[in-house]
Amino acid sequence: MFASFRHRDFRLFWAGSLVSNVGTWMQMYAFSIVVFSFRRSSFDLGLVGFLSGIPTLFLALPAGAIADRVDRRRMLVLIQVVLLAQAAALGLLYNTGRLGPHDPVASLVWVCALGLVAGTFMAFQAPAFQSLMPDLVPRELLMNGIALTSAQFQASRLLGPLLAAGLVLAGAGMGEVFYVNAVSFLFVIAALWAMRTHGRHVPDAAEEELGAREGSWRRLTAGLRHARGDRAVGVMVLTTAFTVLFGFPYMVLLPAV
């Protein structure tokens, strides 16, 4: 069950991601409540959620193509630094009184801008993290590594809001939740730097020849063509899209409920 943990880079990746994801879910808990406090508006929640998620729709394909051709470890470190700065900025703005119902329009502009920045970099983070997995474990353990990573993500979904609520109830305040998330990124940055793999794919001769024959757009849409040709993959993609579109928004709107 835990065979992938025998590999050092996977252990680092798994542990660093767990801490970072717990921090991210803590921030998601606090972020929605803070946004709703401005005007008690469901529209504000939807707007911020939309701006945080829309970059993925337009950037997921080029982000995946870029992740296949660059040093993914360095790419992920850069993304974590930006997300750390975004979380720290939210904490600073909240604790200095720049976010709140006293000036709801300016507060909403701040959170929309920071949400858009975070969403843009998260669009690049997801394919980079996913494509890094084959560099961390051998092929025969790939499914095991994916399963353990999924378990880590689901555990963080449980722990993050619980810890955030505990901090707030203990009197720490919403601003401190953002700061805790900022600190959590240091763990995954340290894990990425300590890993021996660079996550850089070196194409073989056949891939080089294929790349020379195909244009940039065809290389960019190779994943979509594969999903269209493989029924199992296509069904999973459509199922995920349906769930994200019609199921996930409840989390954004939960403070209003």
C-alpha cells in the first residue's frame, strides 16, 4: 500500500504537498468568509470564485504543454513563491484594516485582483505537479503514487478547514490564517529544492521527429485528441468537468448558505 514511500523524492514531494495543501484549504475557508463580510453578497462570492477559476479554462492546455518542456521543479518553486506572496498580502491587508465592510468596493477589488493572480499561477501548477509524478516513482508504482497523492489531497481537505476554524475560534483571527498558509508554502519549496530529480523530460529521437512534423497547435491539443480517441479517458474528463461545473461551486457559496 505504501510502496512509493520507499523513494526519497516521492516522500519529500508527498510531505511538502500535504503541508502546503492543508494551508491552502485553511485559506479557502477564511477567504470566502472574509469576502462575504464585505456586503453579505452571494454575487461577490461568485465573482471572486469565477476570477480565481477562469484562468484554468484558458491556460490549462498551454500550461500542460509548457510543463512537458521545462524544468518542472524550478517552475513549481516559482509558482509557490508567488502563491506565498499572495497569501501574505491577504494577511497583511486584512490585519491592517484594508479588507472589510467599511470600504466594500475597494476590498472587493483587492481580493479579486489577488484571486486572479493566484488562479493564474494555479493553472500552471496543476499540470506541473501531475507531470512530475513519473519522475518520482518507477512506472510500476505510478498508480500507487497517484493514489497516495490523492489520499494526501483529500486528507488536507479535511484538516485545513478544521485547523482554520480552530485558529479563529481560539482568537487568532482570519489574518493569521492567511499567514499560516504563506508559511506552509515554505515546506513544499524546501521539499522541491531537496529533490534530486529536476522533472525535465528529454525527448527521444522519435519524439523530436514527431515534434518537427507537427505544428505548435497540434502539439498543444495532443491531450484532447487522445481523450477523444480513448473512450475511458474521455468519460473521465467529461465526468470531472461536470462535477467541477455543477458540484464544486457549493464551497464558494457556503458562507452565504
